[in-house]
Amino acid sequence: MQNDPANMLPSQIFFGIAILAFIALVVMEKLKPYRRFTNNIDKASFVTNTTTFLFNNIILTALRATSLFFVAQQFSSFGLLSGMGNNPVKWVFAFLLYDLAIYAWHVASHKYEFLWRFHKVHHSDKSFNASTGFRFHVFDLFLEIPYKCLFVILIGVDAYLVLAIETIQLFFIFFHHSNITFNHEKQLSEYIITPYLHRTHHSTLRSEHDSNYGIVLAFWDKLFDTRKEVVPEKIGLDIIVAENFLQLFFLAFITERHIRKLLQIIPKGRKSSG
């Protein structure tokens, strides 16, 4: 299937809008951060995350990640919503179903060890900032593509609507990872995912980061009882460290169980008597 330049233009426009939003959030973080991390942690986080984004973008483009757009083009006349006219009611239904589907994928990424080994790369960031929205293992993103394609076939929506929804979700990924706070944020978090809620999701404690899976709407976490409102003491994963892009990539192939076994092999120093 050949990529039609005319069809790629809207994709580039939507992506450009999301990147402008990312830049605005980075500026806001610098002017008035919610939480201050050390300069070393902040710099390592930003450099590693943006490098990861560049690598992932090149690889996924080479693997035709834009297949989501073309699948929607081919199957828009099939699926659950295909019989509805292209109107705001259909847009709302499509958005709700898409947001629910990504919520479900996010839950699965925490519950199943095979998916978690890739998704934990995202949680390994010791900082919490807009660039954390770039910090995903390439296999994590790649596994999500066929899942999204299957969903698009099942609901049957226009390709440009899929692009619009993807752009909204990308903006929210940047937004709820941003190191900012604002007036009435807690009240707003009753309806959408804000940094206040998503910070909990990046807690070091598993009991806290296995919560708040929503991407845009806060409703799903309320409905499925996965919402948690706490202020995490620490961000990141305790025994998982990745200081650069290469370490981040190979981190997926070393599980916490491997590390714990290794730590058990290493003899502990004895306390001197007296």
C-alpha cells in the first residue's frame, strides 16, 4: 500500500499541533514547576526521553506505523458505528469507545508481565515532566499498533476522525505528564486526567502506580474502581534505573525478578562486632 502525500498532510498538521502544545508545556514547567527535581535528574530525563522519541519515530515510520490511518480508510464502512452519519454524535461515541480501549490497553500493560516489561520503561523516569510522554519502549508502541488497528476495524470510523482522536490523546499525554499545577486542578480532575491524578500513576510504590490508567477522561477509573488520589513521595521505579537511551532500550529485557535474583547472589557485607 503506497502512502498518498495528500493523506499524509493532515497527519503532519495534527502532529505539529501536538508538538507545539508540548513546547508550551515545557516552557510552563520551567517558569513555574510543581515539583523541583535536581538539575542532573531533569537534564538526564529530558535528553533520554527526547532521544527515545527520535529513535522511536524513525523506527515506527520505517515499519509504517501510519497503517492505523490506512486501516481506518479501508474499513470505515464496516464496524459498529459505520451505519451512523458522520456527525457530532458519531464523533462523541467514537471518542468514548477509543478512550475506553486505550484505558483497557493501559491496564493490561500493568497486569501482564510480557507487556509490563516494555511499559515499565515509561515508568523508569525519575523525573516527571512533559517529555516523559515521549519515554516509551519502541516495542511498547509497536504492540499497540495492531491493537488500535483491530479496534478501528471494529468501530468503523473515518480515518481523519481517528487522527483527530489520536492528536487529542497525544496532547493529553503531554499535559498529564507535565510538571505543573494550576487553580482548580483537583476539581477538573473529576472529569479529565490532570497532572494531579497522573502523578500518582508514576509513584515508586506499585500499590499507587497501579491506578489512574485513564488517558483523557477520568470516568473510566471511577467506573472500574482504579482511581487513587495520593501525592507520591517518590517518582520512578526503585530497582530499575536507565540513565540513557541505550540503557532504556535494553531495560525491557531485564525483569525485576532477574535483578532481585542477582541481588540475592551478591553477598551482603557483615557488620563488624564490638
